[in-house]
Amino acid sequence: MSRTILNNIQELPGDALFAIKQRLAEDPRSAKVDLGIGAYRDEDGKPWVLPAVRKAETLIHSDASFNHEYLGIAGLPALTSGAAKVILGDDSSALAEKRVVSAQSLSGTGALHIAAKFIQKFLPGKLLYVSDPTWANHVSIFESQGVKTATYPYWDAATKSLDLEGFIKAIESSPRGSVFLLHACAHNPTGLDPTEAQWEKILSACVKNDIIPLFDSAYQGFASGSLTNDAFAVRLGVKKFAESAPIFICQSFAKNVGMYGERCGCIHLIVPRQESNVNVSTITKAVASQISKITRSEVSNPPAYGAKIVAKILNNAELTEQWHKDMVTMSQRITKMRHSLRDKLLELQTPGNWDHIVNQCGMFSYTGLTKPMVERLEKEHGVYMVASGRASIAGLNEKNVEHVAKAINEVVRHFNESSKL
């Protein structure tokens, strides 16, 4: 009978990050610290609305033409064009040559989803490589669309550094024409980025093996405070692949504009230069039409309010200047907390080397703490982080950093002593 058709569906475990949030909310202790959430917090541990956003909202609401009508399927043109310039640079040859297809998405996750749908349909059978480790949702997004994934070495746990040799070997040994998902900056979850020289080697190896790059840019400007510095890998890739392969860029404004709940992002697909007898505009129009079909079939039209805020910031000189200051505020506070945590661990003479905390960048740090250590941190000290040992440095402030350092010190010493028994 039809009434039993759903009876054998298996319940899946809840999302690990949101489970942390729930446990923390239920924890009655006053001295508890959330180092799990991937969102910026100010010095008081509160969500921060960027001054640039507040000013943009004021301008939008005072505009007599402001409304809540539908956007076009491809999104708000002022957003998509401004976003392309932010990630590619005003002097981008790809933009000048009209080789860029841009569409609005439901933040970075939505952009990745569109990319997955596009790859599954038009690049069937391509293997997509993600870093080991990577953001947990990456694998889910692509495999849910039938795109098979594999991993490439990234984090060397022994040295707490980049496994560059393993990374490049994976590129060289992968099937030609595979897709490699690359974190543009502020790698999630490790916080460890390749140097400019390392990016040169990585991308050169990709070109040599006909790799198709997919850049996930979730933290531009948030990592270093500089949009230009944080776009280095993407812009270098655009130059290197201009004659060889398309490039996917999945761009989020959740972190660097604080548009977490507004779900504002873009997908850009850069078409490589063609032979003289091939019209690039024919290709870009076809690509744009297919991306629009994906959007139309799933969300119909992208959301307008966050797009209008970000577009206003990107296209108003005064607001753009304020936004740059806001990104510096966020990135410098996080950098300060990295140094404060490292220094307090040194003062406590916590076993191990903790320099990797300050050598990493962006919101997260791969602390090197094991799952049992993380469990003890939560149980004994009310310090919450992901089981992998990934800590959101944005959750630290002057009021709680000493508590966290002492908690880590106790936990590390506890397991060191246990191992001697």
C-alpha cells in the first residue's frame, strides 16, 4: 500500500556543524566558546554588520525606485559585472575579450551546485579532485549531481604544512582533462595557502596535464584584507589557462561582506581563446543560456535584497572604500587573535610547536588537535570546535583567548601523560 512507501527511508545524521551549535546552546556553563561556526564575530563575540552594508542599506531604502520585484534569471547585472571585476581585476584580458559568463547564485554553495550540474551535463565522466582535507560540503554537492570525486594531497599532518610534492604528483597522475577544485585563498579547513611561488608550480602542472580548474573563492579580501592579494591564484590561473581550458569560479559574498543569510554569490565561467574562425560570443551565449536553464529550473530567480546591497557596495566609490576598511578590520582582528593564542600557548609551555597557527590565514586554523582532544575540550572546558581540530579563529577575542589557551594546554598535557602510561 502507498501509505507504507516511505517507511523504510533511513534517517541520516544531522550536520556536524549545526550539531555543535545546538550542543553549545544547551550548555549551561558561562565560560563556553564557539570555535566551530564559520562566521565572523566581533570583539564581543557578536555578529557584525559591516558599516559599508549599513550605509548601502540606507541608500537602497531611500531610493524611490526601490522595490521587491523579481530579478532576471541571471541575476542583478550590477552585481554580476561588479563581482567579475572584483575577482578578475579591472584590467582582466578575459573581461576585455568578453570571454566571461557571469550569473548570480545562492552564495558560494549555489555557485558550486550550478558548476556541478554544468559539469555533469557538459563534461560527463570528468573526475573532480578536491583537497584532502576540504570543506565537507564540497563532496556532497558534486556527488549529489553524479560527479565522481577523488582527493589530492594537501595537508601534511606531520609538518603542519602544505604537501606540495604530493599535490603536484596528483595533478600529473590524474586523467587528462580532470577538474581540480582549488581554494582561491584562506583554505577551508586548514587556513593554509600555497605561496605565490607554489601557486606558479601548481597551476603550471595543471596546464601541462590539461586540467580544468574550478576556483572556490569564499574569502577574497577577508583573508589578508586585500582583494588583490587574495585573488592572486585566480588571476594567475586566468592568464595561464587563456589558451587551454575553461575556468570555473565560484564566488561568495557571505564572509567578506557579511551577507551570510542573504545568500549572495556568483558563478563565472571563463571561455578560453578560440581559433580565428570561431566566434567566442556564440560560445558565451550558449553557456549563459545553459546556466540560466539550471537557475530557472531550481530557484527561478535569484534573491534580490542581498544582491542590491553588494552591488551598491561594488559600484559606489565611497562604499567600496568603506568596504575595504571593513575587510581590513576583520582580517586584522583575526590575525591578532592568531598571535594571541599562539603566544599564550608558548607562555604556558604547551607541548608542541604552535607556529602553524600564525602561519595560516583566514577564518580557520587546523590546530593539529585530535578528535579525542576536541572531545575533551568540549566536555571539560566548554570549548567547541570541529572534530578534525579545525578552529574558527573568528570566535576568539580578548575575553576568551586565555581560557581557550589554558584549555588546549590542559588537554594536550592530559593526552601526553596518558600516552606515557
